[in-house]
Amino acid sequence: MANAQKSPVDAYRKRMKRQGLVRVEVQVRKEYAGLVREVATALGDPERETETRDLLREKVAPHATKGLKALLASAPLDGIDLDRPHDLGRDLGRELEL
């Protein structure tokens, strides 16, 4: 027989979902547990959220993968000489003399 009444846990999870929150479980060394809690608290604080998020993305998060064209366009090429002499290669018609 199905229980028509929602459990308090289900109601809590639904309320958190409406607020855009998700539960995340991580495993870290005991000495880092306090730091991870502090980071989570800072991300949840509206006054510190933006600064904390930007700092973490800069230092920890991997950079977004770009295509080769975008990567080359963003490369600092000032002062680099990209001209090189035209090389026709070697003459393959000649026999090597020993």
C-alpha cells in the first residue's frame, strides 16, 4: 500500500531543488574537511559568492577547451618573426655518389 503522505525528506529535497541547490558529497582528507566546508559556505554567501567562484575558476578549474583557430588567435605573437625562406626541398633526381 502506497503512502499518500510525502515524507519530510522528500519535501526538503523538493524545496532545495526549487532553490537551485543540489547535494554534493565529496571525500577529502580529514585535514581538508574544514577548508572544503569554508569554500562551500563562501559559495553560498551572496556577498562572497562571485569573488570565491572567480578565484576558484582561475586557480582550480580546467580551462575551457578551445579549437585550434581560437587558440592561435589568442596566442601572444607580438615580436615573433613568422616569415621564413621558401624551401624548395632537395633535388630527388640526382644520384648519390659514394
